[in-house]
Amino acid sequence: MSVFLKIDDVSRLFGPKLSTGEKIAAKLGAKVETRSVRAVSDVSLSIRKGETLGLVGESGCGKSTLGRLIAGILPPTSGSVSIDAAAVMENGRKVTTRVQTVFQDPFASLDPRMKVGETVAEGPIAHGLTTKSGAKTYVAEWFERVGLDPVWVDRYPHQFSGGQRQRIAIARALAMKPDVLICDEPVASLDVSIQAQIINLFLELTQGLDLTCVFISHDLSVVQHVSDRVAVMYLGRIVELGPVAEVFGQPAHPYTAALFGSVPKLVLDADELVRFDSIEGEVPSPLSPPSGCYYHPRCPLASDKCRTAQPATTEISDLRAVACHHFETQLSGQ
Amino acid sequence: MSVDRSPLGKFWAEYRENKMAVVALIIVVLMILLALFAAVISPQNPYDLANLSLMDSRRPPGFVGSGGYTHLLGTDPQGRDLLSAIFYGLRISIQIGLAAGLVSLSIGTTLGILAAYLGGRIETLIMRLVDLQLSFPAILLALVIVAMLGQGKAQLIGALVAAQYAYFARTAYGAAKAERGKDYIEAALATPLSARLVVWRHMLPNCTPPLIVVATVQIANSISLEATLSFLGLGLPVTEPSLGMLISNGFPYMMSGRYWISVYPGVALIILIVAINIVGDQVRDQFNPRLRK
Amino acid sequence: MSDPVLSVQNLTTHFFTRAGVVKAVDGVSFDLARGEIMGLVGESGSGKTVTGFSLLGLVDAPGRIVDGSVKLNGTDLLTLPASDLRARRGREISMIFQDPIATLNPMLTIGQQMLLAVEAHERLSKRAATARAAELLTQVGIPSAEMRLRAYPHEFSGGMRQRVAIAIALLHRPAVIVADEPTTALDVSIQAQILLQMRDLAAETGTAMIWISHDLAVVSSLASKLAVMYAGRIVEQGPTADLLRDPRHPYTAGLIASLPAMTTPGLPLTQIPGTTPSLLSLPVGCPFAPRCDRSSEECQRDPEMTDQGDRGWRCFHPVTRPAEVPA
């Protein structure tokens, strides 16, 4: 398997940014928050060219942070991200345009005071993909590609609907001709009927342009629909990774099973309408994660080993991996 | 998708709804025009000492002077036609107010945005300096600087700028910090685009609304500060009377019934400042309710 | 059904804006039985939230309820003077909002807020009120309730705060609770916990609920009855199971079909073409016609609600085949 996008043992810490006053107060013994948050811990992923990897998890799991690390928006505290063996960041700065991002809130990610055509053209002009004079034609082509009328390049973001703005955001990312696309909750703030349109657009474009994608979402049904493989995150770590059908059908990690089980699904068959179960407890604070395996306080399979030792990642197959001491029990219990 | 006017068109449509603000704007524009064409419309050039005749001094409104025309608002102790002196005085007030306002705007905004963008020690240094300055009353600061630099237009503007840039710096800093965290800035930086481009093309335009509001208030403040300094005799030289000086000149005569020498310049000053403030208020209110939508 | 606890007839709420009149809610009618959970489903701009607010009389200028009646236990809330309405709001009908952070006052402890809510409608001794508050917190699944009463909202997680909001809504054992997207902002696992809790609570207390949401699956897990809204009106309503398995209105059918779960992974999803109309300039006739592949000349007229037993739909060309389920 040739690796195109490699995330190598990446971690990201967020330390408390103490002001001078707070530092002095801490020295004098006042209670100031000095703990750091390990938003992402020791994540390694090997993604092939053209593959779409879904990234799922609940709030605080680190999927958005991981997305920004891969996109070169945030530098990792340790580890590296590379595309086709070329590093994405050097000295804390992004040195490539091969990876672009589509952000969650289509309204917030467009400059409200700039015409949308100018926003889309800005990056390509700055990086030589088009000239100032050729920009209008260049942007018009991309507008058509994403299903927008090229006449609208001179409009402002507030004149568009949510779905249209997201198309503009996609056009902006693709106008940079990237090889890798990071989508951070691209349909979360859209209506259901518009979601379908944007998802279809996404499928059409990624297949047509042979893009490698990381699709971050909290909506499991959407991820299931668009991804080839899926990675499940919990408190900054990847607990399970594998082809969508396998992970959704026979989860190897108890959290994966519980997470998928807790989403109400329309079953619509003879005797059942909607199916879901619930998990106990809540996600612990990332400031003070549990000892050993982070999931052990909520896990039905937890043992002493789980309380003391962080599980290593086991590769079940070429494409599948899981981090759990008792994954065999989980798999056989299906 | 809605097809509507440009942002400016919409702004004006909303502005028009407040009748008082429109009246205030008309007054401001009128006064600017009067000031611009002061030389043309004034019956007399109050700076030309040769024109003045002591025979005409302290005459009441309606008096026909030695020049052969009616002094509509009377004359001052030096024999100047008060109407002309007010026009010229308005010109000075507006010139200095605008100049001080714009220079403070540039300096303050640059410092504020730099502090917000660079962060760290530079941010602390700049903003603590600004805070320090804000804790001094503007008048005191202006007085001290004028005392040090001496009299003259440039020195006056310099003093006013030094007293006022801090307001702009603080406003720009707050706005820039708020914008810095927003998605579209992150998206622009993620392309990647250089910091300079992002600040210039994205941050600055989006920080302008609060800065415009502060600018209108500060221009009014500059005008009143300058008048105060002139009133105290620390502003422009006696030969170039500004409104403040006119008021000061007429002060001793207030009790003896020759009210017009102080009152008319005072009224002109008040109208100008209040009109600018009303316009500023309307602009500020219009930028705010956007959030309510 | 026996006397419904809530009977809404022709509720109409308009917003009088500078740009024109926005017909946010246009003739909404439904009945709610004691202890029944009804789902009000729709996308943004459908009018579902404004309907909820109208029921409680919480519509602010430039909005106004211009027509209709909201009969709670026989009394029309819309004809009551403001003070009477205030007396009933919170006691007989209460609301849970989407954002738990915005509902709670960050400056007061949970206990203080709950006591204020109790005092608003009843005279109880402080001890009795505290006991009632603690009892409710336990009922919504918050452990060590007495201790938690002394905590501030920021010390709770999102899910906990929402539970507190639910507890406050239940304080006076209202007949009806209107819940506006209460789990949308919460994590999936917390949502599941709260859904189960609400289901149990409704059964225990006999409180009727209107659950407003855009998420069909979530609503269907709780509600025995659904009403689908589009452009300010109810376009279809009926028992949940019937409606989902056998939708009549093309919009309902389209919504169900466009869910990712309804299409084999990787294939294009079924999509409803176009976008929701602007409420400022609704098309003549059926508002869904421009997007509907079943529309005809007839749809230039506004369809009335066709009733068939406990189901109803507003369409001249209702769908007759059941929703398809992927293999």
C-alpha cells in the first residue's frame, strides 16, 4: 500500500497562556490553571491517494485539532505530517499549498466585506495559479464546477444561502488545486435537504479530481456514506481505524460499538422504527484524563490492565487497527 | 439569494430614517462648506490687520462699519467682523480637528493592530503604554505638550494626536483581537497567505466600523480641545483667531452687555460639535444592531 | 381523543420588518393529548421555532400573533392579559431552549435559580422549595443533587446544564413542555441519555411534550405523533410510524429519502432540488411546488389539509408508495 498522506506520531499540546500577572500570581501561590490539554496524542495515519478517511468522535476528542494539524494550520508539538514524502510544515509555518481546508461555518469562513469572487481568487493569485487579469475567468470556471452561477462572483457572502456559501468555500479550497482536502464538519450547519446536495457535490468532485480527503464529522451517517475508511477518536487518541463497512458492522473497540449504538437510526422495518441505546457517563475533561486506557471508566469490558496500562495499537489487518486490550472479546461478542 | 444595494447604499437608506441625524449631517456639511469658502463669502479678511479699524471695535450686531457693510454679528475688540471671524475660525477648527483625527487614526490603528496580531511582549508593551496614556486627562497631556513645543498649527496638531491616539489604539486592538479568532482569517492564513496580506486585506477592512465611530467622536473632541487650548491662550497666535480665542477675547465684555463677542462664536462651536456627535451616534447605532439580526 | 390538553387552531404569526411582512407561521393547527409527545419537524425557515415561541407568547417585536387560538386546558392563552399569561407560563406550560449555556444565569447558583423559578408561581418555605428542586434534579439524572444545588452553571457540562433546564421546566409539573432542539447542541452519547430520560419522565409525570427538531431520527425515537412544517405551515401530520413508513406529502418523502442512511454508501443521495423559499416572497399556491416533481397546474392553488383518520396532508398529489429501505 503506497502511502500518500502520512501523519507520523503527531501530538499537540495546548498549554495555558498565562499573562505576566498570572505568572506572578502563580508564583505567589494563587490557584492558576497550569495544566495543559493533550488535544491530540500520538496519532499515526497512513492514507492512500484518492482515499477518503472519515474522522469521528464527540466533543473534546481532538478531531478538529487533528484536522488543523494535517492542514498545516497548527504546528504539531511533536511528530510530522507529510504529503508524498514532503513535509507540510517547517519551523511552524505551512510550506505547501497541496492541502486545503473547507471549514464548518460557511458564513464565518468568508470575509463578510469581500466579494466572494475576490475571496476565491486571492489564494490562486498569491501563489501564481492565475494572474490578476485572468482571475475572473479562473474563478468563474470553479464556480460552475461547484454548481454556482458565475455571474455571482461580484456578490457578498450575506447575499447567499448557507448551502451556496458552502459551495463557495469548496470552490475556494479547490481553486488552489490541492491534492488533499480537509473537510471540517462541512455539512453540520446546513439543512438536511441541502446537506444531501453538498454531499453529492463532494462525492462528485473528490472522485472526479482524485482528491485525498479527511472528512471530519460528528454525524455518523454522513461519514458512513462518504468515507472509505473511518477513524474513531476519544480524548485525543485514535481508538479504532478501518474500512467503513467493517468498523460500522463489527466494531472492535467498545467505544466504537457504544458510540454507533447511541445514534438514533431510522430502521423502518416491520417491528422497529428507530433504534438506539445509551452509554453511561460523560466524556472526561481533557485536562485530567483517566489513568491507563482513557475509556475504562465507562467500558463494560474494563479490567485491571485497562486501569493501569495505555493500550497499544494492534493492526488487525492491512487496513484495520484498534487500540484496546480486549478487542478480541469485543469482536467475538458481535 | 437576495439582490440588493451595495453596503454603502444600505447604510445610507437606514441612516436616512433618523431625521435628526440627517439634519445634523446637513449642518456638518454646511459648516464644512462655509469653512472651505470662507475667503469667498466673508465680508472681511480678519487676518489682514490693515483692514481692521479700532473705530469699529465692540460694535453691536447690525452696525454699519467703516468698510461700508453691515456687521451682521457685530465686531470684536480688535474691530474684526465677527461673522467673518467665525467663518475663518470654523475653518481652523475643522482643519485641525480633521488633521488631528486622521493622524491619530493612522498611528493608533497601526499600533493597535500590530499589538493584536503580534501578541507576546510587543502586545504587552504597546497596550500598557496605551493604558497609561488613557489614564491621563487629554487636556492635561495636550497642555504639557503645547507648553513644551510652543505655539503653531503643527505643534497643536502634534499635541492633539499625542493626547488621542490611545483611543484609536485601544479600539483597533479590541476589534483586531476579535477578528483574529474568526474563521475567515484562519482560512486566509491557511492557504497560506502572508501575514501582511491578511492584515491589510482582511483585518483592516473589518476593523473599520468601530474605528469610524471613534473617529467621529475624536474629531469632535479635537475641535473642542483645540478651542479650549486657544481659549487659554495656548493655541494659535493672536493674529489667527480660532473660535476658542474669539470666545476668550470676548469674555471680559460678557458682564458689560457686549455679549455677542463671546456668544456667537460659542454657539457656532457648540453647533459644530453637537452635530458631529449626533452623526457619530447614528453611525455607531447603525453598526450595532447588525448584531441583533 | 378525549379532551386534548393543548388545542391550537389556525395559529398565525407574522413579522413586520422593514423589508416586508414575513409570514413565519401561517395557519398552524394541531391537538396534543395528555402525556403525548409530538414532534414538530422542519428545516430552517419552516416556522417550527416561531410556533414554539408563539405557544408561550414569547414573540417579540417586530413579530406579532395575528390570528388563531391556543387553548391550554380549555383557556385560550392568546386572549389572556399579560399578567395572566405570565402566571401560566412556567406553571402550566414551559419551555426548554436549544442552548443550555444561554438558559442559565451564570451569576447565580443552580439552587438560587431554581428557587426563583419556584417562587414565581408558588409560596413555599425555603426548605420545601429546596427539597422540590433537589428531587427534580435527581429525577433528571443528576447525582448528589443537594450538593449540586450550590454549584454554578459553569461548573456543569453541557449535558448537565440541559438536564438542569429540563428540571426547571418540570418544577411546577406543567401540563405541556415545549422543547426547542434541546439535544442539537449536545454530544451524541449525551443526547441518547437525555432522550431516554425524557421518554421516562413524560411517562412518569404525564406531561405532554412538543419536541421541535430538524432531526427526523431523533424526534422519531420519542414522539408518537409527527407534524412536518414547510414555509410556515404544517404540510403533513400523523402517527410517527405511519408517517415514516408511508409518507404522503412529497416533502416528507423527500426528507426521508435524502437521509444518508437511506442510500447505499458511495452512491449519490436522493436530493430535493432547489432551496426553501424566502418567507418574504412566497410563491402563489403550494409553497413546495417549485421543488416538487409531482406538481401541476392545480398546485397554483393553495392546498387545504386533507384529513384521513388521524393523518393529514396538504397536497393535491400525495405520494402513495411507502418509503424505500436500502437492501
